[in-house]
Amino acid sequence: MTTITLQVPDSLAEYQKDTIRFIAAKLYESGKLSLGQAAEMSGLTKRTFAELLGDYDVSLINYSITDIIEDASKF
């Protein structure tokens, strides 16, 4: 795993874990990370990370309407 150093305002120092989890959730939402990768980045289990997604307005089911319609049309 690659390490990235991110400079954030001092006011976020006490929210380090929350900041990492937020970034992981948004990377998961955008499809850049799998659920397992995002959970690992956050230092959480998949289940715990999945439960946390709602706190960041991220859906666990990351499936677009277009994909749903396309898949449904195959049946």
C-alpha cells in the first residue's frame, strides 16, 4: 500500500480517523476503491465500514440507474 501525506488544517487534527474514513467512503462511492480496500484504508472491517457509509451519505449499493436498467433489460 502506498502512503500519501496530506496537509490539513490544524482544526482537523483531532478528526484524523474521520477524515480518512470520509476520503475512503468517497473513493468507494466513485468506484476507485472496492469495499474491502476502503475498509482496509479506514482500519475497519468490511461490515463496520459498510455501516459507516450512511454517515457520509454514501450508498452501500453503488449501482447506477443506467446499470440497473441495462441489467434488467437482459431478462
